[in-house]
Amino acid sequence: QQFYNLSKLGDSRYDRLPFSIRVLLESAVRNCDEFLVKRSDVESILNWKETQSQTVEVPFRPARVILQDFTGVPAVVDFAAMRDAVMKLGGDPEKINPVCPADLVIDHSIQVDFNRNQCLTQSVLPLCSLRSDSLQKNQDLEFDRNKERFQFLKWGSKAFRNMRIIPPGSGIVHQVNLEYLARVVFNYDGYFYPDSLVGTDSHTTMIDGLGVLGWGVGGIEAEAVMLGQPISMVLPEVVGYKLHGTPEKLITSTDIVLTVTKHLRQVGVVGKFVEFFGPGVAQLSIADRATIANMCPEYGATAAFFPVDDVSIQYLEQTGESEKLAYITKYLKAVAMFRDYNDVSQDPDFTQIVELDLSKVVPCCSGPKRPQDRIPVSDMKNDFETCLGAKVGFKGFQVPPECHSSVVPFQFSEREYTLSHGSVVIAAITSCTNTSNPSVMLGAGLLAKKAIECGLSVKPYIKTSLSPGSGVVTYYLKESGVMDYLSQLGFEVVGYGCMTCIGNSGPLPEPVVEAITKGDLVAAGVLSGNRNFEGRVHPNTRANYLASPPLVIAYALAGTVRIDFEKEPIAINSEGKEIFLRDIWPTREEIQAVERTFVIPSMFKEVYEKIEKVNNRWNSLDAPSDKLYTWDPKSTYIKSPPFFSGLTMTLQPPKSITNAYVLLNLGDSVTTDHISPAGNIARNSPAARYLTSRGLSPRDYNSYGSRRGNDAVMARGTFANIRLFNKFLNKQAPQTIHLPTGETLDVFDAAERYQQSGVPLLVLAGKEYGSGSSRDWAAKGPFLLGIKAVLAESYERIHRSNLVGMGVIPLEYLPGDTADSLGLTGRERYTIIIPEQLTPRMIVTVKLDTGKTFQVRMRFDTDVELAYFHHGGILNYMIHLVLK
């Protein structure tokens, strides 16, 4: 086997490069063809110390691509439609085919319809049976709802080369990636080279914890990579994050990552790489590192890299990858990519260095509406009560003071209970962020054991659930004897997938919903996830907190977030004894002893040897094998998109946007959940009306995420989040004002009116527009609504890229300018002057019908992005490239 030995460049600059930049350099050297990757690109990366602050554009060809089904289905739909378009234009449709390995893990479809012994939705009452069947019932319902999507994906795995599907019921994409799909070093086609990837999910960064460089990109950009195009990226600054000190014995990895998230948000790392170093790193397990890397999007960085070291190798041995260890270690040491965190002579140059003393970390949660809003557990009660009365915002609900003590009685299972502000109604151990980490999962199990032994229980109306990221978790929880205790508290396994973390929390019991609605209560959800944006977890939980799995159980036992665990008992048992959290909290030593005994390589081998064949319903699923997909006009899941209708080989010069109306006037931190929700389809929404017109009843609506293969549903779901705050209305609603008539309409209906009149549209927004999940429909949807440009103060990286990919222009106010400072109301009509000759990040003029003019920056950041725009978007560009 051969490899490109960068150490033999004989260039002292190489040894000073951050380890993450060395991965970019190796890719550039190996792929240098003087066309897509040039010698000048190699020199730019090698000269990183000088060029990183100069907005230098470089190409990067990742070794592979990873997808999940919510973003994977639209990608395969696009590929199928691109094949049709190439065929119509006289080309060979099979040229639309992945040229690098692509793995798609089906993990986003399953919902928590059943938990404990509750049947939570009337539409599936006949399926109710024993408590232990929740997992099977949820999986059966998942398959029944999504059979059409699954058939389509299975067709894709046959029709396209290099595409592997990991079937439903296997686990969460990032945990499966960490435990099974990661190569660390590729051994392919006669060469060794570093594993690297991009993924269509923002938490792809989790793999950085294993020393594999990866990050999330838009689905549209990932499609281009699959077709052989390099990613065009600005050579990033690299922030060195030095860890030192030893965590206190009661601290979990979740506490550390929530602390890091808040810290790095304050530092400001958007668009940068973060690389961890220092003696504190050596104390962290790969699971701990992966937890920190997973939440990289929440602190805004592009990647959060932990170079490979001895702990990484031990993890590969633990997960059954021992046959690869010899060449992985030998190769990485040969090219100076193997790290000793205690050896300061290996510390590279960084753009900036920040530090965290791990001994200063305290138990904490984050919320009630954003992952970066960390709260020490000792302050939770006071913080929630402050938020209750504070002005509506990220830390406020504006509940009148006289209502703070409201109590609403309700009946459940023939017993009376009460709810108040802060009552916990969802408690979910969920998400690859934490379920990949044996220490916090076993910690939760040991806490459950002690709680049961103390006579504690969780109130039956609280929707409890456990959705592990892989079958390995269930294996070691059972073998260690803690699963029975978790189940007794209601935390039984309900599915293998993202579930509550992405809003697939399923319905709450009707009496609970009625009580929340009657009292206008700020009810709480507590989850071990990575996102808690408003309206994401569940429509009826206005306060949502991220917490470690043991704390999720603790708050479920307490039944409220309005508790000071230091001073107040978590509960009083049947004997009248006060039980405090400290009485049942396991020590690190207890957890480590169990982990050493029960988390063993044979578990990983046994689970992953059969992962692609474990789902019998998937195995027996029939799917066509034609190279062109036969679209079913009756389908409400899979539909040929209109993106390529009218596509020709002739390029049109860019045109100015003339007399555009503003469709929406939005504020700061508008997330992709606001723009393109993934959760339930509301019965009074445009999407629901469309599905009803196609003969579906509400029980068959499924979720927006599951219908991303149908543009008619997704266009109607754009800006359909009930928590969207539109300044035109001065309230939260998925509506806007149709400015010519003054009517208040659903956003889709207003956009349709404008399109019928041939009028272009614009969106005004504040800071961090498009933050949150990597969601290509948050760009595709606006495109289909007729939105030609977005004008914002700043953008989340992936979303800006997605807008570019769809040909929607991302405009940015110049420094110091905002809608308020310019006196913009959004009721003006806007003309954006687009010159024929465009350059990256150029400044253009905006003219209003009031006579006012001002300048903005056009956020096409690279020449490649301008090329995409000239072709009408990245997918059109790829078709033109194939047909050349």
C-alpha cells in the first residue's frame, strides 16, 4: 500500500499546522489535478498561518458522505429527477451517480407514539397491548407510515452505485457512524489516507471526537460531493481549545459540553474550526469527546476536532475494530497526524487559544429555548421563575405575576393530578449526543436502580422514553442489570432513532394537553438532546431543557423544574422519608466499575455484524430496480420536484430583483425549524389542506420531515412553525400580511397570491438567520415560494450555503446597519441592483419605492458559489457539467 507522506515535504510549515488543517492538506495533495484542485491550493493550505485571515478559497474532497433519511430522501429524489433531466437533454442518466462512498442511515422516521403502558393517540388504539411492546409498536407504526419512502430508498440503494442504506431500527446516524461506519484511515484502491466526510446533518461533527474530520453541509452541497465535486470553502481560522484540570466526581460529559457550548458562543467561533488540545483531553474518553464534538453546531463552529491518540486506538479496540489498528497507528504516525496530548512540543500554531479548567465545571442544564443558555442546576428553580415573568424572548415567557402560581387539576387513569408552570410532561433520554456515552447511560441506570430501591416513582402522565442510538446501548444496559430499573420508572426502549430530539415526541395524553391549554401553562420538557428551540420538541412544551440522562430521570421523579435539588427533596417515598438527589446520584467510580465490566468488544461485533439484515420488514420489502424512477402521480410522499422544469443548456445573465414585496419581517435567531419544521403537520395548515384534498385523514398526515420527498407538502410547510414571530403581526403565528390587500393569510397562501401576480419576494431578518439543523428544505421551500433573496444581519454557515445552492441570494447588511437603523418597516418595495459582472462578497445597491437607497453585501463568498448562481443553483450546475 502507498500513501502521500506529507512529512517528507521537508517543509517546517507542515509541523506547525493544526492537525485538522493537515487533513485538508493531504486531501489537496492527493487530489491535485490542476483542474478541480491546483498546486496553488496546496500552497495556500501549507501557508495556512499567513493565509487563514485573508479569506482564501480552497477545495476539499472528503473521502465519503453520510446522510440520514429526512435529508437523504430529498437527496435521492433530486438524483432521480436529475437523471430524468439529463435524459431529456440527451445525456446518459447513469452519469448521475455517487463517485464516493455514501451511507444513509434511516433514523429520523420513528416517533414516540407508545411509551410505558399508555396508548397516547386514539387513531392507534387497536394496537395497544402490554408495556413491553412499545418498541415493536413504534417500529411497526414507523414502517406502516413510511413504507413508500422506504421502498424509494431501497430503490436508490439498487439504482445508484456506492450507496449503502442502514435500515430502520439500527440506531442514530452519528452513533452508528462513530461505532461502525468510521474508517479513521481509509485503505482503498492501493492507498492509505485519512478518513474524512461531510454529512447532511449538522451534528455530523460528532465524528470529530474520534479524530475523523467531518462537518455538516446542506443536502444540495452533499449531492455535489457525491457527484465528484470538491467543497469550495474559505480556509478556516482554527481556535485552539485547551483543556486542563480534572472534573469533579459528580460531573458528567453533558455538563462539560453545555459549559463548552456557552463558552465558545461567547468567544465567537462561527465559520471556524475548533481543535482541542492540552492534558485535559487525555482524561476524556472518546464518548466524552464525541459528546463535545456533537454539539459543535450549537456553539457555531464548522468542526470540533480531537486528533487521534492512544485513547482513540483503545476505543477502536473496544468497538471491535482491532484488525485495523496496526495500519491506522503506523500511517498516522508516519504523516504526523497522531497526537500525544501531554506532549507540548506537538502543540501546533492556532489562530487563537482559549482555555477551560475542567475542575470548574458544575452540573448544569441549558434552556428554556436555546442550547447555549446554560444554567447551573443549583440555579434552575430561580432561573425558571425569572423567565416566567420576563419579557417574551429567549429567556422569557411574560406570564403575568398573578398567574405564576396557577394550578390546574386534571384526571388521568382515574386519578386526579395537578399541573402548574414548570411541570415536567416530557422526559426523554434521547439523542446520539448522550446515548453514545456509556458513562452517562449507565449513570442513568444506576440512578434509576437507587430510586427504585428508595421507593420512588415517576407520575404516569409524564411522557417518559428511552431511544438509544444503537443496539449496543440496550445490550450493556441489560447485561449490567439496570434496564429493569429504567423500565420501572417508565424509561423503556421505545425505538432506535432521534425521536424526541428532532420533535418526533409523539402526542401527549389529551388530559395533559387540555390542562396545559386551560391554564395557559409553561409546561416543561427535559431531554438529553442537543436542541431545544421553541416549537421543536413539542407544541405544548414551551420550556425545554437539555440535561444529562441522569438529570432527565431526576426531573421526571421531581415532576417539575421548579426545584432546588440541594435544598429540596426530589420526592417523599411511601414511608414518608425525604429522598434527596444526592441520596441516589451514582459516583464516577461506581459508573466506571460497571462500564469496565459490561461494555466489551463482543457486544459491538455482535450488534454490527448483522446491522444491515436485522430488520425483517426491510429485508422483505420489494422495490423496483430500474435505473430511472417511475414516479407515482398518486403518491403524497415521493414526487418529481419542479427544480429542473424548463432547464436548457443556455445560461441567462443575472437579473436585478425589481419591486419585490417583503413576505416576512423576522427578528434574530430564526432557525431552520422556523423556516421548515420537521414535526407534526397541524390540522389547520396549508399542508394539511393539501393532504386532505388528496384523500388523507389526519391520522395519515405523518410529519413534515417524513414528507420531504414531496415538494407540494414542503412548500406549504415553509414558515409553518406556530412559534414563528413575524413583525408584521407582532405575534407568533405561521402567517403574514399580504401587503397589497392587507389580509392576514397563511404564509404559503400569501406567497401563492404574490406568485400569481408575478411579483418577486424578499425576507427581512436579523442575526443568525437559519441557525439550527442542516435542512435543505429551508432553502428549497423559500425558493418554491418565489423568494428571490434574504436580507439579514448574519447567517448560519450551512443555511447560507443552502440558499446559494438553490439560487436564492443571501444579502447581508453592512456593519452597523440593521433594519431598524435604516428605518425599514418591510412594507416598502425593494429593488436589488444585480450587475452582470459579479465578484465574491461584492457590495450591491438596494432601492426602495420610498426613494431611499442603501448598500448591502452579496454573500456569494467564492467564485464557485458565483458559478452556481449563474447556472441557477448547484443542481443545475451539476447537470450542465455532466452534459458537457
